[in-house]
Amino acid sequence: RESDHRAWTPVTYTVTRQNATIQGLIQGKAYFFRIAAENIIGMGPFTETTKEILIRDPITVPDRPEDLEVKAVTKNSVTLTWNPPKYNGGSDITMYVLESRLIGKDKFHKVTKEKMLDRKFTVEGLKEGDTYEYRVSACNIVGQGKPSFCTKPITCKDEIAPPTLDLDFRDKLIVRVGEAFSLTGRYSGKPAPKVTWLKDDIVVKEDDRIKIKTTPTTLCLGILKSVREDTGKYCVTVENSTGSRKGFCQVNVVDRPSPPVGPVIFDEVFKDHMVVSWKPPLDDGGSEITNYIIEKKDTHKDVWMPVTSATVKTTCKIPKLLEGREYQIRIYAENLYGISDPLISDEMKAKDRFRVPDAPEQPIIKDVTKDSAVVVWNKPYDGGKPITNYIVEKKETMATRWVRVTKDPIFPGTKFKVPDLLEGCQYEFRVSAENEIGVGDPSPPSKPIFARDPIAKPSPPVNPEAVDKTKNSVDLSWQPPRHDGNGKIIGYLIEYQKVGDEEWKQANLTADSCPETNYKVTGLTEGLTYKFRVKAVNAAGESDPAHIPDPVEVKDRLEPPELILDANMAREQHVKAGDTLRLSAVIKGVPFPKVTWKKEDHEVSPKADIEVTGIGSKLEIRNTVHEDGGMYSLTVENPAGSKTVSVKVVVLDKPGPPRNLNISDVRSDSCYITWMEPEDDGGSVITNYVVERKDVASAQWVAISSSSKKRSHMAKYLMEGTQYLFRVAAENQYGRGPYVETLKPIKAIDPLHPPGPPKNLHHVDVDKTEVSLVWNRPDRDGGAEITGYLVEYQEDGADEWTKFQTVPMLDCVVTGL
């Protein structure tokens, strides 16, 4: 019977054995069973099972787990995953057992300590560099099943892989306001990269609208109900220790534009039209403004009338208005995504607000000359619009046609110099003002003028003075008048008067007899005192007189000499050789002094040209040479005294030859050259010296130094045994001076020294009056071939040696002993 039923169900067959197989049971149901024995007499009592029996398949240990894989490896951990076995043995899996074996060891060791049902496990605490293999077994109520196949040997080390990034979006994305959008992609890398989202270089943070989702392999940035502020350049960065990758997307959240920016400006208002302008919207909605829609409304009506819907400019002409009516203007901005809210203007009445300028007042003519005149006028009312130009016209008085004096604009000045007038003609002028509305009426014509230079009497001469006098004359001088009256000064009239008299007498009868600004009044009486005055004369007449301040007593005057030096008489005058020397001075003194030029207290060179005039003296020497330099003096002398000035003249020339040229330390390949600076440096600093050499067998000099500033030089690379001449010249900024040359050739040989002593001197034969000597050559010959040996002898006990003779060989017989 079933465990939850009370009724028993018979089995339909009889068995004679002590076992039976019950068919037709339902798997998962629990049953009780009972059995009774039967013989011919009858059936005995039943024996019942004490416990219910659950009907199910026979239970075994599970199969081995499948697909054991290594998911991640670091230097101290390994992460593994696996799938459950295909058959669990007829019982639920109760746990998994993960085991590992260190390569080189024989036994596997259990890794998991507690019951583990997860099919993913990270083994930690491993040693970097060790190699392991792993296996996993499944357990059920029966026991532990077979282990899985082992993994490949795994070495504990950090896995490194640069990040990769695969994006599902393009470089640009356009989204309508209110719509949602997402930026997704996939990535990889070891170690696991860090994912960062940026918008316009600022980190994106999550909020109610912005969601960021990142898995080990995927990434996503989602924005709900987008707004215009979401527009920007988005960047996702995937970065680990090996590098980084970036992806970009320019997101443009678009909408209809904001209203045009007011106020509406009425640039021009007329009775039948207006010109209005405005500013573009602050926000174009992320899309270029395609056009503006302009409407107008009569304030007495409720209907808006279209003006235009096809303008892209921020200005528009509103036509077809009724004079005197008030209007409002309404302006919309439109882009690809819609039309903005309107900008509405204030009310404006259609009437003429502007007109052409008024006519200026009658112009005034000034500064008339034979070919020009200056026209001056006052600014008229501008008609409500700024004046942009003035038009000046002219005509001859008897003509009828007015002519513009220039095509160029005349603004902002209110005067103009009219050129190109014909001398002697009479002219009138008028002026018109112009603004952007048009040209106004012309002014009344000016008063007629003649084109000619006006001439007035000149002003008096300036600073008249008596500059000299004798016993019967006075010399007068003055400066021209400050104003010539626009006429040429013909000349001057000079008048004089005795002190005490009232009558002025003329010194010259006509002005043209004194065209200059000086005059000598003669025929005066010695000892008397006179007053003088001067008048300037032009075609208009005589000027007012200019008086000499003080009366002048007529007598010879005596003044000591005075010298006024020109610039070339400064304390020191430099002149380049070949140029011309000029010394000059202005000389004053009464009587005129005697002039004397000297050089170093001697007469100057005959080549000097000396010129003496009534006002000064000049000395000039052409083609100067160095000898023309020195101290020059100018002496002026008269009975009242004398005066002398001096100037040092330096003639700048090439320097003189260097001094004391000397050759020393001669060797076979070099010698040392020294010299002293020239006595004359040519008036300029010595910049360098030029050293040259010449083989006596050659005609050509060869430079061995051209930039040395020292007064010595080591001549190298000589050929042994060759005779050389050397020469040196000095240079300054004016050129190279003459050379100084060695007097005799120098032979390139090493210096000679006395030879060393002969060696091994001994006798080889002795007689009663002679001795035969031999010896060896000395160790050193002193730099030259040995020419002979000097043999000397000395008596035993004597102090002095006696010369015997010089022999060329290495032996000698000394006789006469």
C-alpha cells in the first residue's frame, strides 16, 4: 500500500520463492509491503515492513565533473571553474572537492576546507613561480565520485595583456531632447582594466538619469531623458598597468532653438515701412538656424500677418505699413528640429522719423590765395541720422553751373581748402550735407571772392643793431620782418637822425638799393651821436620803423681780437691719410687782426693753402700724409691784443714698420721671432701683425701668421738646412704698414755645441823622445762633424799643458819629448 493510504493492494501472482519483484510502482512514492505464507490448509498471518520504502533508481557516487577551466592566474592565486557531472549518481550533489598537486610531487592535496557547492573557486596563498595541476570531484550521499580530468600545469605568475576596446557606437551621435541613449562596448585586458567615463574631460558621475554599468567584459553608459546639457564629447578609458585605450563619441542632443534675443531694434522707421533687427538665439538647439519667421500685427487687430519665413539674416524690412498705425513685430527662430518661442517687439508707429539734413548757413571764405581758398561752415541739423559727408561746390560769379570741388568725402570737419582756382577769377561757394537718407538742400552762396594773394604792409624788421663803426660810418644789421604781408620784400629804407634834431634823413633813397639785411651808413661826422631806424618795403608800402635801441657815437673803435672756432678746430682733429685737412675760425676785432698759422711753432708746410677774409681764416691741406700731423696754432693780433688757439691734428694712416726684429732659438725645423711695436701706430690701435718668410732661393714670400696680436711668433715647419729671410708688418684699421726684414738669412739647423771628450786614451809605443798615442771617438759630436783632435802634453809636476798639434785621425805620435 502507498504510505499515505490505508488500503492494501494485492499483488496478482503467487511466488514459491523467498523473493519477489513488484512491478507498476510509481517513482517517488513511498510504500509499505507485507507477505504471508500459504499452504493447503490456508493463509497464515502477514508480516509487514517496519518502514516505508521510497521508490527510486539505485544510488551510486556521481560521475566526474566536466569542463574544469582556469579563469585567472596571478603570482599567488589561481581561479578555476567547472560544470556539474552529467549524472549525479541518483542523489543531489552535496559538495565539490578541489585538489591540487605541486609538479614534482606524487600526491594530490585537498584545497577546499569546507563544504563547497559553488562551481568557482580561487586558490590563494600560492608561491610565485610554483607550478600546479588541479582536479575536482563531486560528492553525494553515497560518497565522492571520480575526479575530473586534470588541468594543464599552471605556473603562478601575473598574466599581462594590454587592454582592448571594441565599441558599439560611432564618432558622432545625434539625439533628440527627451530621448534616451547609451554608449556600449566590450573590453579585455590582464590585469582587469579600470573603466572610466569622461564628458568634456570631466568624470561622469551616476545620478537619477545617468547610469553606468561595467562587467568584466562589457561596459555601458546610459542616459535617460536627455537634455541639451548632455551635449558634449564623451570618452571611455580602459586602463591597466600595461597601457590604456580610449574611445570617443561626440554626442549632440538637439532641440528646437531658444527665442531670438531682444529687444527688437527699429533701425529705420518710415511711414510705409520699417527695418528691424535682433540678435540670434542664445541656444541654436544644437543645429544651425535655417531661417527666421517674421510676422507683423496692427495693434488695433488680433491677426498676425506673415512678413517672411525665408530669411537667415538678423535684420528684416517690414513693408506695406499704413502711415500713423502702430505695429508689433513677432520673430521666431527655426532649425531642423522645430520652431522656437517668439520674440515680440514693443509697439512702433509707422511714420517718417528721419529725413535729409537741413541746409547749412552761408559759408565763410578765409585764407584766399591765387589758387586756393578755405571754405568754413557750421554743422546743420542732421535730420535724425548722422551726417556722413559734406558736398562743397563752386562756380564763377558770372556762370550758372555749380561744380563739386572734390569727389572725396569731406567729414567730420566743417572746413575745406578748395584747390585749383584760377588766379584773378571771382568765385562763389556753397555747401550741402548728406546722411544715409540722402543729400539736403545747399546753403546760400558765399560772398564772392577773387582768387589772388592778399598783400599787406610788412611788419617791422627784427632786432636792428649797430654792428660796427668808424670815424665817419656805422654798419647796421637786422633780421627780416616776421610777416611779409604776403608780398615779396623789395628792400629796406634806412634813416638816421642827429641826437637833438627832429628831422630824419634817408641814408638810401630807394628800397631796392638795400635788398639785404645790412647797410653801411656813410658821410657821418666824427664825434657826433646818431639814432638809426629801418623800414621794410613790399608792394603794399612801407612797414613801421624798427629803431636801434641806443644812439651810436661815430668814432673809430678798438676791440681786441676774438676767435670763434669752427667744429674742425676742436682740441684734437682726426683726418684720414689722403683726405683734406681743413681748419677754420671766425675772427673778430677792430681793426681786423693779423692772422698767423704755425705748426709746432714753425711755419706751416708750403703745401698748405691759407685763406684770410674779412670775417675769418681757413687752412687747408689736400692729400694729407702722416707727416702733416702735429700741433697747429692760429694767432690773431691787433693793437688791442692777441689771441692764440691750438689744435692737435692726427693724420690716421697705416702704421710704421715694427722695430728691433730679432731671430732666436734657431732649430732645424723652427725659430723664434720677436719684434717691438712701431714708433708710429698711424693714429689708430695696432690690430694685428703679419709675419712672412721666404726661402732665399725663392722670390715669393709666404705668410706664416696674419692675425697675431702678440709681438712674437714661433716659425715652425722649416726645412733643415734651408736659409730663410723673415719680415714683419703691423696693421691697423687703415691698412698694413711697411715690412721690416731680417738683414741676413737664417739657416735652419740645430745649434752647435763642443764635442765630448775622446775615450780610452792610451799609449801603444814609447821611445826616449816620443810617445805613440791612440784613442776612441767621443760619445757626442756636439751637433756637427768632428774636424780634428787637439793633442796636448804636460811634464809630470808641471801646472800647464803644452799644445802639440791638431790631428784629424784617432792616433798621434808626440815627438820632441
